[in-house]
Amino acid sequence: MGFKDPKFNDRTSTAADAKKQLLEKFKAKTAEIDSTFEQRQVEAKAKREAKEVRTAEREAAKAAEDAKRAEEARLKREADEKAAAEAAEEAARAKRAEADAEVAKLLEQKAERDARYAARKDRQKKKR
């Protein structure tokens, strides 16, 4: 191959060699890129899996907290119902006691009236 006058065959072989060198350089770089790409994929997959685990743990904790709150609400509702029932029963007892006191008062008043009536009848009998 001459410096001043390269032939067609020389030029094509030089171009082919240059293409081969570029191809080899690209393949080497691609292998390097592929290995880092695969590494990043593995890291990303690990991150996704860790995130899924954390999400599942959060959801489980939330479900447990919801169940705990529901149980507390149920217990509070039952306690409120029991307190309301006891208050209603106490009110009914107080009402019965009040009614019994009223009946006793009326019976006492009737007994006093009957006693006054009987005393008047006795006085009237003695006058005659």
C-alpha cells in the first residue's frame, strides 16, 4: 500500500478493519453496559420486593389496629348499653318506690279519714 496512491482494495480493507475495530469496541462497551444494567435490574428488583414487604407489613399492622379499634368500640358500646340498662332499671325502681310512697300516703290519709269518720260516728252515738 502506498502512501500517496492507495488503491481501491486498500481503501476497502482499511474501512473494513476500522468497522471491525468499532464493532469490537461497541461489543466490549455493550457487555460492560449489560453487566451494569443487569446489576441495576437486580437492585431495582430487590428494592421492589423490600417495598412490597414493607407495604404488606404496614397493611397487616393497619388491619390489626382496625381490629383492635373495632373491638374497643364494641366493648365501649356494650358498656354503654349496660350502663343505659342499669340507669333505666334504677329509674324504674325509683319510680316504683315513688309510686309505693304515694300509695302509702294515700292509705294513711284514708286511715285518718276513716278514724275521723269513726270518731264522729261514736260522738253522734253518744249524743243520742
